[in-house]
Amino acid sequence: MALELTGKVALITGAASGIGRETARLFARQGAHIVAADRNLAPTEEIAAEIRKTGRNALALQVEISDEAQVQAMVERAVREMGGIDILVAAAAVPFANYGEGKGNRWLLVEQPLEDWRRVMTINLDGTFLTDRHVARAMIDADKGGRIINIASGAAIVASVRGGAYSVSKAGVWMLTKTLALELARYNITANAIAPGFIETPMTEHIRGHEPTATAVLNTIPMRRFGKPYDIAATALFLASEEGAYYTGQLMHPNGGVLIP
Ligand SMILES: NC(=O)c1ccc[n+]([C@@H]2O[C@H](COP(=O)([O-])OP(=O)(O)OC[C@H]3O[C@@H](n4cnc5c(N)ncnc54)[C@H](O)[C@@H]3O)[C@@H](O)[C@H]2O)c1
């Protein structure tokens, strides 16, 4: 079977929702055992239970990715209970500081409080750095190679008004990915990033759920549709599979043509 992950263990952060959840489902269908991690435990347990019903192992873990002790504990449990980590998909991130708490401001940079800026950087950039490096250490110790896939964004390379902190954090994730690709190649660990366009997840609800914004954004997408979480999960699957073995340090653009760099 092409694009199969039989017997591999995949750790997926942000697995409670959207792209991370769909990636967990798709990887399990392709034969992987799943460690689903997220700061929201209840929906993470739901996806793990759904996967277990299909006959794969699945472990649900609560993690705040900006807290190094929690990230380390997540990796230790994954290694102890699942026997190692072959694949990481780091999808957990926030578009603005208080995302998920029912409030949040998209600031102009000249007005943004430092605390708010730092919160976005701490989760998106520090959190991805911590996740990547603890998983990479476990992969190096196991000496079986591995795949690191960071979910960046088109915002990593295109600026937007009131999206500065998110864009800068995702540009950081992209450079983090390139640096890891260089440093980890000798261990047969690849590191790649994905730059989704506008995808149908809670993160774009404020766009898709509001006219005339939804139509205005759709008109900027040459394929005239928002992406599905599956479009991103399928890109991650390619990078995680044997077929993607020779890719490292690359940024993939599943985006319907909205950004053609
Ligand atoms: N949806 C899009 O259009 C789009 C576009 C480009 C990039 N992305 C990126 O895709 C990834 C997945 O986003 P999504 O669209 O599925 O959004 P989502 O909100 O559906 O999922 C994000 C998940 O990350 C979790 N999370 C957030 N902060 C966390 C933290 N500090 N610790 C642990 N878990 C945390 C949330 O609880 C949530 O389950 C993100 O990195 C996002 O930046 C999304």
C-alpha cells in the first residue's frame, strides 16, 4: 500500500481539533498508532477512543506546549507507553493570545501589549521548539531515524495587518524547521513544515462564518474553495511516509493557489 505508516508511532499536538485531529485520524487509517496531545483533554480523549475502536493503539495526553516540563513529560510517556516516537506532527498553535478563551484581540504592532505578543510567541514558537527538540532527543536516543512535521502557515512568508505576532511566530517556526533539518539529517531525521492556506477549522471561523468576509477571502483563492483539514493531513502523510523520505528542510503549500511563492 502506498503512503502507509504500519506500526509507526505518531505524536500529534493540537490533536483535539481541526488539522491535528484529522491528521490523527488519517495516520491511524494508514496503520499508525497515535499519541494525541492537546491542552484540551476531553476532545483529545474522544479522538483517541475513536482510533482505538479501529484497532490501533492511541494515547491521549494533556499538554501545555509552552511548558517545558509538560512537554518533556509528554515525550517520556509516549516513549514509555508506546515504545518510541517515529513521527511528530506539531500542529498546536494560537492565532492570537487568548484564542480558545472566548476573547482575543488582533493588534496593530504599534499598539500590541508586550504581554500579548509574548503569549503568541511563547505558544507558537517556544512551544514548537520545545516539542521538536524533546521529540528529536527521543528519536536520536532510539537511533531509528524519524520525521518532524511542523504546521507553520502561509503567514510565515506573507505579512498581514493585525496578524504580526502570528506571522512572526510562524516565520520562526519555518526557520526552526530549516535549522533542525540541517542539524538532524545525520540521524536520518527529516524536518519539514507545512504552510496551509485558509482551512475549514475553528481557527478560520471568524472568516468563513461572516459575510462579506467569507466571499472576499474566497475570491482571493484561485481554486475558489477553503481547504479541508484532510488536505493538510494528506500533505503530512506524504512527508511522514516512505514516499517522503528524501524531503527535508522544505515548506509545503497546500493552499488552493492563494499563495504561490
Ligand atoms: N486553519 C487554518 O486556516 C490554518 C492556516 C494556516 C496554519 N494553520 C495552523 O494549523 C495548525 C492547526 O490549527 P487548526 O486550524 O487546526 O486550529 P484549531 O484551533 O482547530 O486547533 C488547534 C489546536 O491546538 C491546541 N492548542 C493551542 N494552544 C495550545 C497549547 N499552548 N498547548 C497545547 N495545545 C494547544 C488547541 O487546543 C486546538 O485543539 C496551527 O498551527 C495553525 O496555526 C491553520
